[in-house]
Amino acid sequence: MANYFVHDKALVETIDIGDDSRIWAFTHILKGAKIGRNANICDFCFIENDVVIGTNVTIKSGVYLWDGIRLADNVFIGPAAAFTNDLFPRSKNKDYEQKQIKINKGASIGANATILAGVTIGENALVGAGAVVTKDVPDFAVVYGNSATIHGYICICTKKISVLEEKFVCVCRRSYTIINGIISLDL
């Protein structure tokens, strides 16, 4: 017996769905898609075959996930965020080159953001609403605009990280090391 919820107005062809996940109305998920535990996929979404969705992922309404997209654990995708998987699209082009998109653990994508093919979004990064992301985003970075640029860095708790120091301790008590502009969470 399935330990997940599928709305009766959803079309779900895959059986690779983790426990406690919820799939809402007017969503279509193809046979090869893989969905982790406790995912929440809202109304009016479409998910192709070669898509992997991690545990505790939230996908808001109106999101289409094309072949080659990988969403790690604890990712948030805002409403109507757009993803591409081909840098040079043409109608009925059987020779297109599919490019994978990776959204790493804990990252958030704002409403109506566009993520271009081949991009990797770093762990716990935040992509602002309406951003057009044309290149990789580092861990903990906050990006927005068209083309998206870095406007700072945030902790997992979303408080600002100061990159002026080699060590930074957030008000939430998480500690970070900053070396040559690369931020890493101290374990």
C-alpha cells in the first residue's frame, strides 16, 4: 500500500515515490521520475522521466521539471519557476544536447526565477524572485537580477553572513569559515 498522497485529479505514472509525499491536483508526473520522502508537489506541475527529487522538497504551483533536473534534499522551488535543459532550442530538433541542472541541498528558488540549462545552484543558496540564472551559484550565495549576480551570502537560518572575516558565527550559532571567498559550514 502506498504511503503517500496523490490527489484524484493528478496523473502520476511513476511508482518511485517516497513515504509521506503529497502530489496535488492537475499535476502530471511521468513514469521514470524519482521522488523522495516527504515531498510536496503542488497543483499544475509537470515532471518528466529523467528527474530526481530529494527528500523534504517543496515544489510550488506551475513548475515544469524537464529531463536532467536534479533537486537535492530540502530544496524549495517557488511558484512558476522555469527550468531549461537545452541552450540552443529548436522545434523538433532530435540532435539537441541536454544539459543537466543541479539544485543542491537546502537551496531555494524564488517565484518566476529562470534557471538555464547546465547551471548548478550551491547548497543553501537563495535565488531571488524573477532572477535569470545563467551561471553556477556558489553555496550560501544570494543572487537576483537579470542576469543574476551575487548580492551577499546567508546562513542556513537566512541571516546575513559577513565575508569580511575568516571566521563567522551567526546568531543561530552556526560557524562558517571563509577562504578566498569560498564559504563552508564548520561541522
